[in-house]
Amino acid sequence: MSKEIKTIAVLTSGGDAPGMNAAIRAVVRKAIKNGVSVKGIKRGYAGLLNEEFIDMGPSSVSDIIQRGGTILGTARCLEFKQPEVQKEGADICRKHGIDGIVVIGGDGSYRGAQALSRNGINTVGLPGTIDLDIACTDYTIGFDTAINTAMDAIDKIRDTSTSHERCSIVEVMGRNAGYIALWCGIANGAEDILLPENYDYDEQRIINNIIAGRKRGKQHHLIINAEGIGHSTSMAKRIEAATGIETRATILGYMQRGGSPTCKDRVYASIMGAKAADILCEGKTNRIVAYRNGQFVDYDIEEALSMQKDLDPYTVEVSNII
Ligand code: ADP
Ligand code: F6P
């Protein structure tokens, strides 16, 4: 029989993502509507270990749905990988009367949630990352904002690249995944899209492409390079030396992780946050909320972490053709 849930907590962990605030707001308001109190935990698992809790009433989350970042702060807390530290985290929850925690983050954060669940604290994860690299879900909180931010920035780079008849390499985030690069590559009409999942390191092919484009009268050549491949600056130097065409590298960096969330990120994060609160309030544990085939669903963490996903082959094919 599941235990009675009186108080839950919410934390954000790993890299922040636009829409995390919308998710926090929904967790707080839905849990309170369900008759359950909510505490916020500052700075992810580090804040849990330091007992950094705040009481969260409905008005504590006013005026945040439109704000990027996370009002709770986030952290990477490597010591939370240790079993004795995880047990300490669960004991701290019990000391503060916390029956369950919503963990907003990526795969690493879910392993922390899994450990808390094993130690008797109910947990549910929400997919919060701009990278879209969580296998069980077609959507992650922040990806939509990040690709729109990057797309706008790349449009601007393309303008000046065309005026100067240059080649531009733009490096986008995504850790080892190429989702941001693939989406921006298509949306920005890039001539080359370099994805960690299938990059063959054949720089000569890119060089030939640039020279052929210039012969056809192209005034720019835009290459989107994924962070997982990296080395954009040295690549630009080699391409300039081989083609004789001025080549510049721009690493978009952290701007992709900030800013006001898009409508989609606000709405999806709100629905997912509310669902996470409902799951915990029902006394369930060790779950992850996901968006799959057009539906909001939830999975067991174990099952979710064992799933694999890859770039959609047809999307990659389209990106190469157009
Ligand atoms: P993400 O959650 O975005 O994948 P990280 O991999 O950096 O980001 O993980 C975020 C945090 O989750 C880590 O700093 C740590 O506190 C916790 N974490 C990561 N891996 C584990 C693990 N194997 N066991 C317990 N906690 C973990
Ligand atoms: O996971 C989000 C992300 O921005 C990745 O795209 C990137 O590789 C990483 O976080 C950077 O992390 P940090 O904030 O530790 O530099």
C-alpha cells in the first residue's frame, strides 16, 4: 500500500533550461490543489545535502512562467553519486517531512532520483534539458527555446557572412547529441550540418562543397557544427587555408540556454509539471514524465534509462538534400 503523501519537494539539477520555471510553477500549484504542501530545494542535490529548503505557496511562483533559468538554482553535485551520500539525502528528506521529490533535469539527475527512491523517498523526473537527448521522450523542456534562440542568432551571422562573402562555421550546444545542430541546420538552410552521430571527419568533402558553391555563385557557406564534434576555430583555419575563402567560427555557447521560454516550452512544461505533481500525490515513485507519440505519458525510471534513441534518419536525409 502506498504511503500518504503530505509534502513534496521540487528541485532542478544539471544544466538549466528555459521552461524549468514553468514546470516548477505547475508542480507547486497542482500539488497544492491536490491538498499537498510543497517545498523548493535550492541548487539541486547540493542544496538537498545542505538542507536549503523554502516553503512554496501558490504566490511564490507568481511572475515566473515567462522567465528563463530556474528560480531554484541548479548545480552539479558529484558527491551525490555515492551511495552513502544518497542515503543521507533521503534521511534529510525524512527529517524535513518530505515524502516525495520532483527532479527536473536529465539522465544524470534521474539516477539521483532513482537512488532516492531506493532509499524510501518517492521520486518523479521531468525532462529538463536543451539537448533533447533523453531517450524516452520526444520533447524535453528547453529544446524549443534553445533552437529558436540559436536560429535567430544564426540568421544574423548569415547576413554578415553573405555581405563579406565568407564561410561561417557556427557551433551549437547539445553535448554529444546533434538535435540542436540538425534542427538549426534545416531551419537556417545550412550548406553543411556536422552531427556527432554520423560525422565522418572528411573535411575534404566540406572543402570541395565550399569551392563548388562559390563556383555556382554562392556568396556564403554556412556550416553548423555540433558541440560534440567541436574544434570549430581550428576547422575554420584549415578551411580558409584550403579554399582561400575567409572563414570565421562562432561558438554560440550559453546564450542558447537562457532567455524567455517559447510558448511551446511554457505549455508543455506546465502540463508535465502538473502531471509530475499528480503522480507523486498518488503515491507513485521512480517515474519519469515523457512526451511520446503526441501524448504525455510516464515510465519507470529503470525502463526509461535503458531506452535508446537516435536522430530520425528521414530528417537527416532531408537535411542533406535541401
Ligand atoms: P543531467 O541531469 O542534465 O544529465 P548531469 O549528468 O550533470 O546532468 O547530472 C546532474 C546531477 O545529477 C549531478 O551533478 C549529480 O548530482 C546527479 N547525478 C548524476 N549522475 C548520477 C548518478 N549516477 N547517481 C546519482 N546522482 C547522479
Ligand atoms: O546539457 C545542457 C548543456 O548546455 C550542454 O549542451 C552542454 O554540453 C553542457 O550543458 C554545458 O554544461 P556546463 O554548464 O557545465 O558548461
